[in-house]
Amino acid sequence: MDSRRSNGATMHVRGAGRGKAGRKIRRALVIGAHPDDNEAGCGGTIARMVQEGWDVTYIVCTNGNKGSHDPQMSSYQLSARREEEQQAAAGLLGVQQVIFLRHEDGTLQPSPELRAEMALYIRHFRPHAIFTHDPWQRYMLHPDHRAVGFAVLDGIVNARDHLFMPGLSQIGIPAWRPDVVYLWCADQPDHTEDISTTCALKLAALDEHRSQQHSLGPFVVALEQQMQAWGQAAGFMYGEAFKKIPLNEEESAAYLIIEKKDTVPSLVWR
């Protein structure tokens, strides 16, 4: 991704395959709790990455069957409708594939089972970049958002180290270390992506989630203002802000990171 401001180094893409004309194929995996979370969290960035040639896959962890204020709507109708809306939104952004895990909405826990599921998909898709919820966001009430964020981060550890889940390597699914993870809705973002040319596309994708207009309407108004503030702070018209966590050995200095908090540096072991 070329248009960005960050406290970190430029991402080095390793292990990329070859596409048309010998171009390297860079892969991104976006993992959200519900249909619409991925667009809300990083839709503008994803649209621009697709335009730059990235291969992007969505994972939607729950069926979203609780997200309605319509007393006539059943959970069965809602889950089917939300999958259709998610496919349409992803298609607008150019996302190549959407995986629906169909866990029950509102019931996710950062369990060993969910962690293993995340690790399996990370090893299978071999993403260079991962986007997901910041599980440490203060005052986040929805348990699914917290659960997915923690399960993805825990799953990254299981995916990258070969002594976790050793049976996978024996069936041809070896360990994989992503280069970087981006956490959306972060309390302490340190990286902003320029979405000046794709903000309108993000908003159009959010509009595809028509079953959610009761809550998305006011949210989108506030979100557009926030994207403008993020962007202008970084010198862009519109931006999406993330907590960026480098994971490859080159950027994270062999897992030892010195982070400055006020005037006291702290050591982070990854």
C-alpha cells in the first residue's frame, strides 16, 4: 500500500505469488465479527488495495441474525438477507472471496476452538496483511467484536509457529507468518491509510447493508466526519486509522519492539 502515513516502516511483502505479466500477488485477509463490520472498519483501504492489485478475502464470523429492530423479522430471514447484502458490498469493493463461518450472532468467545479456526484460515490463505477488530478498544460492548479480535491475534501466533497445531503441517498446511496486522477502531491508532479516492466507494458498500439502516444511518454520518478528521491529520482528504502491528522479523526487529509511551519506553515481546 503506497498511500499511507505511519510510525512504522514500509511493509516488505515476502512469499508473494506471481500474477499476470509476472506481477507479485499480495494477499490480504479481512476478518470481522458481522456482515458490515469489514466495510465499516477498513472498506476504503480494501477498495484501494484491490485497485492496486491485492487479492483480498473476507471472513465473516457470525451470521448476524440478531441485528434487527423489526419485530416481523425472523433470525432465519435476517441471516440469509445479511449474507446477500455482504456479498453485494464486497463485490462493490472488488473483494475476491467472502467466507461465512455462520457462528450464532452474539455468542462468540475467544476460545481455543475459534483461535484454531482463525489459525487454519491464516495458514490456508497465507495473507501478507490482516485486518480485524481491536479487542482492547475501551468501552466496546459487543462481545463478538472483542472475541474476534482476540481470536485472530491468538490465531496469528498459532499460524506462524510450526509447533502449534503440528498436524496441519503433516497434511500440507505449513506455518505462515503474516507481515502485518491492522486493528480498526483502535484507541491508539498510529497508522493512517489514504482513502481520498475510495471513501465514496466505502460509503456505497455500507449502503448495501440495507437491513442495518436503523443503526447504520446515524453511524455513517459520524463515520464520514471521523474519516475526514483522520485523513486531514495525516495530510489526506479522507483516511482510515489503525493500530499497525508489524509481524515479520525485519519490521519487528526479531520480535523485540521498543514502544515509547510518553517518555518511558516499554519493551514489547511478539
